[in-house]
Amino acid sequence: MDINQIAQMAGVSRATVSRYLNDGYVSQEKRAAIRRVIEKTGYVPSRQAKSLRTGKTNVVGVIIPKINSASVSRMVAGITLVLNEAGYQVLLANTDNDAAREVDYLRLFSEKSQVDGVILIATVVTPEHRAAIAGLPVPAVVLDQDVDVCSCVYQDDYAAMREVAAVALRTATHPAYIGVFEEDVAVGQMRRRGFLAACADAGLEVPERALRIAEFSVDSGYEQAEALLEDYPELDAIVCATDSIAYGALTCLREYGRRVPEDVVVTGVDDSEISQIVTPTLTTVHNHYKTSGAETARMLVGFMSGEENVPRKVKMGYEVVTRNSTR
Amino acid sequence: MDINQIAQMAGVSRATVSRYLNDGYVSQEKRAAIRRVIEKTGYVPSRQAKSLRTGKTNVVGVIIPKINSASVSRMVAGITLVLNEAGYQVLLANTDNDAAREVDYLRLFSEKSQVDGVILIATVVTPEHRAAIAGLPVPAVVLDQDVDVCSCVYQDDYAAMREVAAVALRTATHPAYIGVFEEDVAVGQMRRRGFLAACADAGLEVPERALRIAEFSVDSGYEQAEALLEDYPELDAIVCATDSIAYGALTCLREYGRRVPEDVVVTGVDDSEISQIVTPTLTTVHNHYKTSGAETARMLVGFMSGEENVPRKVKMGYEVVTRNSTR
């Protein structure tokens, strides 16, 4: 089905159909005839044709590390809100934390006719990422990691972890830590450093066997907590890099008969919806993920419209939320 | 940065760069020179150029109703696995359950050069959806709703709810139900009918005030459970259309001092990861979401390759998982 066939079926000229599709003047009668044909045939006017005229696609590509994540979904909610209001559609590319796939999607988006801008919710930023971002023909903003290759919006992971760990250390003298892989600078390195800083603040030394690495999942949190109970049975706190890991730790402690918060205190980071539902409710960090997504999108809209061209970095604030998993 | 500049910087001809990019013969020395320039500049060869040659984009568009959903993420995991193996990239469009936006994304994907096929994870299917799907120039498959406009893969919502509700009704005589809006045929209508069938099987009549509608969220489940405790205090079961709603109901019952499962039994549908973490653990339905996503993708690959052209409908099996929220 193309514009010529629509014109023929509606009994009007091709130019009239074109004007109709481009919001130009068409008489009421012809307008109705064209609309009837379009409704009947399900014809969809070509965005490409429009994009050829304007040089814009009005689409933004957003690369995300996983889809079933409370923090990612809140970032995407903020991004989508701002971009939709600004007249953009949003295409998401899910990479399941696969760096090679992220670079592939940066390539996919880097054709000028596909998207007007790119947001990368980043986990690991390799030299290949930096090269691919630098080679983009459209503006890009990185969300959730502090990078130099383009503008970015990120969380204050170090300070937030230092503060929530200090809550755990009010009552604990043998704290353990479950983090994530160090290639993720924000969640892996910065939060681990924040934990160690809090321990140093409290005058505590932490043995290597008290430090574990988990994946971003409940099951992995369970496994690492189980390993800690084996290797470091004297523990009286488990500080976790994310809420999901903390849910696994809570479940493990319950099954092993360790009471939370009486015997062991537990903390997370993310303040996801479930943190108020688990028993006991979880002490955690509330990051402003939705706001950070909105901030990222606003920045990108400025770059895409040409109104802004000065790169910048935004470090977001946070709040520690104290609940029943600490004393 | 274009192919001419790459050629100049590498000191080779444009044709050599073109052969390099298209996996044609290039001497080892020239190959190394071109690779160095490409790595240094971050140049990304145009997919459009390739797609102009082959008429294929090797991209599939997947329209999803929400991103922070355990069931949607499992479907997308299955879809992605199969499509990546078949050499396709996947672009997701999140619509937040907004039917108009779904139609917009169907339009966006319907340009031939954007995607080779479309999967719609459907919630509500309006006449506009059907027209937009029928007008697609590429194959489409609908996942999670039983539709006639194209091939589909869906869950056996009626039978699954009838069976899990029967577990609740082993001990309950005053069951209440929290469902979702009826425009969602699968989750709204079919699960509600399954619940009512189970009640009829047990010889129970259910008053209107025992039937509530929630959104797909924990908070909404809490609110509707609270309203039920007000309007239907004699309830001894809350059967929920989804796990998220059930988590809200569990939290509400705990706060109002009703013991689960002693005073009130609770059931969900989805068997999401959290259902084993909440206290008590949740009796629910395990739907094979990941497998249904994989099945959908395999079907679409068949249509896109031209090896398959017979439309079909697949109804997936399920299992009821009995845990501690029922007796």
C-alpha cells in the first residue's frame, strides 16, 4: 500500500494525499475520503519520507543493562516522561550487561537516520564504548556512571554507601560486605570504597573473607550470604551493594536461624518497592533514579535542539532510609 | 567521518575500505592500516548501506507494556535469546500500557527499513491495534493475548486461575478477588472468569463487593485489600490476578493483624522471584514466560526468513505452585 494507491482508492490526486499526510490544506470532503481509505487499509505513512524532509527522526535510542530492574525502570520512566513531552519516541536496547552488545547497539543507533540522540545507562565503560560514543553522529549522554567521553548524570555511590554502612556500624563490630564486580565503577568500586571508608571511620578492620562479590540478583545474594556464614560466622552485619542482594541475604539469614536485626543487621541500596514488603523491612539508600533519568533526557533534548552545547556532569543527591533491618 | 576519509587516513583506496567493510579480500598490511584508523576514529560503518544492499535490517522491534515487570522481562529474555542466536538485534518500545503509544510504535516500526519483524507483548488490543498490525509491511506475532489479526502465543489464563483459586477454596468459604481492568482480556477477563468458575465448582456465590479491580502494582494491591477488609470483613481468602497485587494484599493483611494463611489465604499468578522471599511464601501460578517468548521469536524468525507462512496460535501450559500462603 503506498500513497498512489491511497490516492486512487480515495479518488483524489497524489498531491492531495501528500498534503493530507503533511497537515497541509485539504477540503473537508477529500479529507474524509482519504481518512476512510486509510482507516480501511491500515495504511501507515512513511516516517522515512518525513525524516528525509526534516532530517530528524524524533526518536531517541536508550541502551539499558537489564530490563527487570527497579532502578533501571525508574530511570527509564524519567527519561520517557521528558522525551515524550518533547515529542520524541524512545527505543530501548537491552544488553543484559553484555559490553560487546552495548557497543553493537551504539553502532546500530549511530546511523543518522535511526535516532536523533542516544542515552546509555552504563554499567561498564570500556575503551570500545568510549570509541563508539565518540564516533556517534548524534548527541549522547551517559547515565549512572561518571565518564569523561560525553556529558553524564550519576549517583553519589561512594557517599551514599558510606552513610548507610555507618547505620549498620552503629551496632556491628564484625561487618561483612557483598558487592558486585569492580568493572562496574559506580556500583562495584565506589560502593565498596564507601563501605571500607565507613569501617575505617568506625575504627574497624575488615578481613578479606568478609568481602564477597555477587551478581545483581536475589539468588546470588543468598549464595554469597551462605558463603559468609561459613567463612565468617562471627559476622553481625551484612552490608549489600544492592537491595536485590540484600533480599537474598535476608532470606538466607532467616533460613539459618539468624535473627535480623537482633543478631545481624542488613542494609541495601536502591529503595525498591519490595524493600518495604520484605520482613523485616530494609534499611537502604533512596537514589533519585527517576529524577536522574529526567535530568539526562532534558540535557539530551538541549543538545539535540542545538540550544545547549556545553558538556557537563551531574552528581545526584540521595537519602538514607532507616527501616527495621538495622537497630 | 566517512569512507573517503578513512581511505585517505589509511593511505588506501576507497574501494579497499569498502571491501574491508564488506568482508571482501584486502591484503594483511592494508587491513591492519584500515583497522588502526577505524579504532582511532571510532568510525562506525553505515548499517543503512548494508541494509540497502541486502534489503534486511536484521533488527526486530518488540513492543512491551512495561519494563519493570517480572513476567515481561522473562518474555523478553526468551525473545532476545532466540533472536540474537538467529543474528537479529532487538529494539524495545515501552508503552506503559498506553494503547495509543503502542499504535504509534507499530507505525514507527512499520517502515520497511527500520525492522524485519515485530513482536507485540499485548495488554489491550483495540481496532486501531488490529489495523496497525494488518498494515505492517513485515511479519508480526502477538505475545500474551489470544488474537485473530496475526499469529499469537498466549498463556492459559482461565484454566490457570481456576486451578490456583481451587487451592485457596480448599479452606475458604468467603473468597474475595482482586483483578485488573477488563480491557486486558487475558489478565482482566480470563482470570476473573477462572476465579468465578472455581467458586461455582465449589458451590460458592460471590457478592459484588468481594470483587475489586487494581492496577498492576504492589501499592494498588494494598489499597484494594484494605477496601475489601472494610467492605467484606468476613473474607477468608484473597485471590489475586498477579503476584504484585498479592504482595500488596499480604502487606495489608499483616498490618491489619490478619494472619496468613491461618485467618486468610492468599494466591497470586506469575511466580516471580519475590514470591519465594515474601513472608509467608506465595502460592501462585508458574507461567512459562521465557519459553513463550522464545516460541514467539522462533515463529517470527520462520516468518521473516520465508520458511513459514502458515499463521498459528500457541496456548502455553502452566503449573500451580503451592507455598505457605495457603493451607
